[in-house]
Amino acid sequence: MMGGYKPKIGPLRMGGPRALGDFAAVVVIIAVLAVVPFAVTSSYLLSALSMALLFGVITATYDFASIRTGYINLGYTFIMGIAGYVAFLSTSSPQLLALLAAVGGALGGVLMALPGFRLRGPFYAMATLIFPFVLIVIARTMYDVFKGDDGVPVPFWLPVGGPYAYYLVFSFAVVSLLVLYVLIRTRFGTILKSMSEDEILVESNGINTNIIKLVSFVIAGTIAGISTFLYVSLQGVMSTAVIEPIPLLIYMLLACGIYKPGGVVWSFMGGIGLYMFDIYLRGATPELRLAIISAMLIIIYFLIRGRHAAR
Amino acid sequence: MYEILFFSLVLGSCYALMTAGFNLLLGVARIINLAYGAYMALVAYLYSGFSESMPVPIAAALAMAISVALGTFGWIILRFIRRDEVLMIVVSLAIALLIEGALIWGYGPYQRVVPALVSGSLGWVSAQWLLAILVSVAVLAGYYIIIGRTIIGKKMVAIAENADLALMMGINPAKVYLFTTFLASLFASLASLMISPFLTVSPQVAWLYLTIVLSVSIVGGLGSVGGSLIAAFLISFAERFSAYYLDPSVEPFVPLLLIILVLLFRPQGILGRGATRWA
């Protein structure tokens, strides 16, 4: 690979009216989400919304590292698994948990980026799909350590369902979204987008695309790791359900494809919406749920076709 | 020790058989079929269901016939999606979910026992173990005879090498792809009948099968039947011996470790082609 990449992210560029539209959308979303606890009194709904917010953040990180670069990753939940297990198997201190989850997420990001150094297209997609499945097998086989489907109990530190937990999650989501939004407006973000269009051309400009992939996955993994820490804290247990790629990954793909793939903002909103839809679907029979999810998959294709199908 | 060696051989044979079909489709027809594991689960369920009301050999034959017909018929769907890699992944995942949903609907979410095709044993060797090895060896030998000695086999190789050139030489790709799909369905059905009696199956077993198939394929080389043969035995022996010599808890880490090593040092897999970029 070529080695002329200058490791600067470059100045922030706001772009044209479309970018301003996205910025306005971010402001509106944040404003609406900020007043939710005043309108919603049900602690169940508030808790569900908090989890949906975190899923929205994870989806935005997926959009940033995978969809924006054109490296369709089918094993992204592996990052959540690594982050969750690294944190909750090591300590019970909330501060240390957050730190370890971030480190675990970054490590997961590195592992997810590595296949992308040599593989792309469907080869990369298949190579990444195997990671969460193997982690699930490990978690189930080594029950004494990982507690399989029952899961590792999480120390209680966050009063679930109240405004405190919601605003903690909300603040994290806002900061994460802004970080990702700012990043995609920098030179670094432009390179990510260019890679999805023509990676060879990017390399020919002296940019080491492997470093770009690695950095993008580490950033995404770190944020996704902290999100997982909060998500699991709200859920109360770190189990294989957090790693199961189906249906979480399908929701991520769909959310990213709804509007402006790689734009972070819309995938964040899509992630929130689809997570709430999934909560609604949990009342349906398993076979009906699977049928609906499989229909969604077909829709995903038509949504992302124009951008990535030709890779 | 002998039991470990033999059981490694048995599972290695089953892994090789189940992965051969997946890689055949990928290598010749360039089809990524992520519904492959779900298809194997469907075969196991059909066989298990039929065996409740009829003798085991007839149940196995009937399950085979239905599933191979379904699998070959699946070509009608696959031929439309094979031109687009993302579409292949998405649609085959959707088909896998539909099959899983159908199994839950038809049989419930519970675990099922899949009866062994043959009962009894030869000394300490289970008859089902022996059958698994014999069938795998026979089928894979048959595959190599087809590839090396028959016209259709040579056409398959030609299309795998260069489909456009093969078309210019007067080879009808549609017929070759149909035959490839038939062979892949046959391999998957037989593999399911061989390996499922060792497990307790549930609708989710589809993902376990897919995990094995993808692990072996990545280590052996995506699209390479020969590579998957080597990788199948490598993974099987490494799993069993690490469990025996180190600790049983190490066993599930072995495929992941091998995958990471392969992706780091030889991303195209043991016998994969040099072209690691499909674009």
C-alpha cells in the first residue's frame, strides 16, 4: 500500500444546502428528543426509548465505518459482543466498565477492519459474518464463563426507566452523533466516502486506505462499545442476544439504507424507529416476525442498490 | 486416543461434504448462498418428521428426494440474483429466515432428535460414524470423477475458469449451472443426513451449520472444493486435539483462531485463488 497519507483530518466543511439540511435535521432531532421525558410518563416507554437511542448510535457508527466506506460488514454485532464481554466479565465499577467497553469496542473494530485489508465485496461480507456466530458458539459452549443465552448479570448502577437514565443516554447519544457528524464533514469523512466510490483512485492519490479503514472502525467500535455498555446496563444482562446478528444487523442495514446512506444522521433516526418497531413486533409470533424481517431484507436491497450493488 | 482420531475423521468428513456444496455453487456459479445452513436444517427436519411414520431408510430417501428437488428448483430464484453480490447476500439471508420461520411454524421452536440412519456398532466404532465417512468419501470421490472424467464436469471447470470464454466455445451455462445446483443440493442433503444425528436440532441449527460452512470455506478458500477438504479436516482435528491436550473449553476458539490467522496471513484461504477482491 502507498504510504503518503497525512494523518490530519482537515478543516471542517459545512458543504452546501443539503449539508445544512442535515445539520438542521440534527438540531430538530436533538430538540425533540430532549423534551421526550416531559411528554412520556411511562417508565417502560422511556426505557425502551433509551435503548432505541443507543441502538440509533450503534447504527450511526455502522453507517460511518461500514456503509460510508462501502465495506458491507455483516458481523458488526461482534463488536458489541467483544465490548460487552470484555467489560462485564472484568469489573463491576461503572467508570471502569465504560472504559473497558470502549477498549473492547476498539479491539472489536480492529478485528472487523483486518479482513478489509485484503478482502472486499461479498468476500469481506462473508468473512465478517462468521465472527458473531463463532462468538455465540463460544459463549454457549463456555457456559461457566459467558453464561450462554442466560447471560452475565450486570451490576445495578443505573436506575432504569427514569429521566436520569434517559438523559444520561441522551447526552451520550448527542455527543456521539455530533462527533460522527463532524467527522464525516472533514477530509477524513470525504476519504471514507471516496473509498466507496473508487478505492483504487483513492490509493493512487497516495492515501493508505488500510489506515483509513482501521481508524474508522476503531472510532466506530469505541463509540459502539460505550453504547453497548449503556445498552446492556439498561437491559440488565450481557447475553448472546446482544450478539445475534439477526435481526439487529438487518435493522442496521435497513436504517442505513432508508435515506442518504453514509450520512450518519438518517441512520441514527432509522435505528431509533426500527428498534421501536422491533419492540412492537415482539408481541407477534416468531414465524410472523421472521417473515416480516425477511421481507424487510428485500426492501433493504432496493434501498441500497443504487449505491453499493455494483461493488 | 483412537476414538478422538476417528471422531475427528468423521466430523472432518461431514464438514468437507457440507462445505463442498457451498463452494461448488460459489466456485462455478458464483452464487453466495447464505440459506445453505437453513436448507440443511430443512433436510434434517424433513427426515426426522418422516422417520416418525415410516422406516428410516425410506424416510431418508424421501427427505433427500424432496430436498434435492427443492434445492434444484431454487436455481430459478438463484439465477435472477447471481448477477449482483449484495442482492445474493440479502435474498439468501431472507430465504434462510423464511425457512427458519417455516420450521418454527411447522415443528415448533423445540429441539428434535434426528434418528441415526444405521444403528449398532463395530467394536467401539458407531455404525453411523462409519457410514458418515464412507458416504463422504464416496460422494467426494464421485465429485472428482465427474469433474475430471465427464463432459459436464469439464464444462463446469471451463465456466468456473472463464464463463464468457466458455459461452463463446458453445457451452450452455444455464444447463451447467442447473447441474451445479443439483450437485450442491445433493451434497447439502447428504451432509445433513450424516451430521444431524450427532446433534439435537432446532430451527436455529441452521446458523450453526452456516457457521461451520463459512469457517471451513474461509480457511480453505472461498469457492475452492479442494481447499474446503483440507480445511475441514484441519479444523476438525484441531478442535478435537486442542480439547484433548489443552482443555475442552479451548475447542470453540479453534475455528476463530484459524480464521483470524488465515485472514491475516493468507486471506484467500489455503487453496483460494490469488484474487481476493471481487469487484
